[in-house]
Amino acid sequence: MNASKLLVAALLATSLGTPIPGLAGDTKVLQPIISAEIRVPFLHGLLSGQLGSQTELASLERANEWLNSPPLTPPALRGKVVLIDFWTYTCINWLRTAPYVRAWAEKYKNQGLVVIGVHAPEFTFEKNINNVRWAVKEMRIDYPVAVDNEHTIWRAFKNRYWPALYFVDSQGRVRHHHFGEGSYEQSEMIIQELLAEAGNSGAAREPVSVDARGIEAAADWGSLKSAENYVGYERSENFASPGGAAVDKPHMYQLPAMLRQNEWALSGDWTVQKENAVLNKPNGSIAYRFHARDLHLVMGLAAPGAPVRFRVRIDGQPPGAARGIDVDEEGNGAVTEQRLYQLIRQSKPIANRQFEIEFLGPGVEAFAFTFG
């Protein structure tokens, strides 16, 4: 047995009680969910062959709806190796894993692998099935998707993260799970080993080659010093507008004279709510002092209507070459769908920068900042 097989065999034999040392990054505690901007080295994954007989897979029958497939039941999946991918479509961590999951689904579909994406929403608008359908099409997801709006499947797996991968053998036993980004080659080795156990080993052993671009490109972890942060009052941190937030009522906000690293503030007439902040009148803005290559903002329209134009500045200037894919070099863009927008992608050297976005019309709702 070669070194790779020995490693996989050792991992598959690891008990569920193995601790997770060195969990990197920032986590936000929810009830009952943890939204995680994390990287977990492969050897720190939790592995077990003891999670038993189809209990978790049976929860798939509780999906609200299925996309790309009729409902999949445990009897229909028996004899298949199943990869369960928990996701929510505005999660930047999941977006950066998506090209690998797509590639595995395509490469191993004829060898007995079934990939199932379980869409478990973080924000209320992610429960909208039309939004999920849009995301599935936009992100080129061809494998089956179980819509889990009440987190029924999530709870059955005792899951706590986006993204989370659960590797199920042909007997319906969860043999491995991996939380967060990274360790793609090692995860693919697990797929190969489970397929070989099931008598299907026809695919090439070389790992998939992925050319991830745009939002899906891997983060610049070495320069990343800003963690995910929320705009709604339930989970927001480092809000710096003078006087703080006026909860659930319209209020005129101002930017402070200076923002420190990872502080943010509102300007204009906003209503700060539990999940988000809604702009009541035109020309409101959000400023954020950040340290990262990429800056993203989850946002949308509070009610259906015409797109709302916005203007982005970085250190008071148009972004130019530092623009994200959702703005032009002058910093112009528009809010259209409820989704994650990439607003800044700068080149090195990375330093503390001040980001500002001004909305030229009302009705925009802002949810969360993420970085990369």
C-alpha cells in the first residue's frame, strides 16, 4: 500500500472524538448555526466510520424541494458513494469551494458518486426558491440540490458550518467530513478510496484541475486581516457611527472623523434591522476600513423594482484596477439581485484601505461584508 493509501486509511479509521487543533479564521456564533469564515487543514477534519446506518441520509426526505433531480431517498442512494455539500449561495467560503465540487461531480458521476448540495440559508431572502434557482443556474450547478429552508437536514447531520462536506460510503455510513475551504486534493483522495471500496475505481487518480476565477478564486490568506462582519444589529461588530445604532427605526447617521482597522459606519437615512440595514433615502453610504485583497458585500433590493445604482471609492478615489467584478474602473455599479457583490479586488501590496459605497437611490438592503 502506497503512502497516499496509508494516509487515507488512517484518516478513515480516526475516531469521532478527535479534537480539532489550530482551527484558523473567524467564526460567528448563531443559534443554532455558526457562520464560519474558516480554513481547516485536512488532518484536522473529523473522521469516523461509526456514524451509522442512513440516519443522516434519511433526513434528505425532509427537503422542502429538489432542484436538478427528483427527490433522492436512502434506498435510491444505496450502493452509491454520496458527497453531501452544505451551502448557502451568498457564502464566500462556499463560493470558493464550488469549482472543486462541480469538478468532482463531473469526473466521478460515472463511477458511482452522487453529489448532493444541501442549500441551508443564512439570510431570510435565501429561502426564496426563485433566488436559489437563480443561484443554481448562475453558478453552473448541475448536480442535485435539496432545499433545506428549515435546517432539518442541517440538524440531522449536526452540522455547524458553511461550507461543510460529508462523505458517505456505499453502505450509507458517514465516513469523513471536512469543514471550510482547502484540502481539495486530500478530499478527492477520500472520494477515490470510497469509490474503490464500492468496486468503482475506473476514474483517473490525478486530482482535478480547477481554474477558479472571479468570486471563486482562492483568498489571499497571507494578506487577510479583516473578518466577515454583519450589517444587521444581531451580529454586527465594530460599528462606529456617532451615537451607535438606532434599532428598528429610521435614523440619520454620520461617518466619524476617522475609522480604525475593521471599523465601519453608515451615513444617511437608514433603518438598522436584525439581519440588515435598509436605506430609506437616496445618497446614503457605508464606509469600511479593511485589510484584504478582496471586499464583498451581500446586498439586494428591499422590494422588487428597478436596479439601484451605486458608486464605490477606495481611499477616496475610483478603484481603477482595484475594482471588483461588479463595478467598473470608475466605481459604478448597480444592485440588481439579492446576492454577494465583489466590489474590490486589489493587487499587492495590501494595506489598510478605506472603502466607501454610496447608493444613488433608496431601497437597498445591506447584509454582510466578507473579504478574501
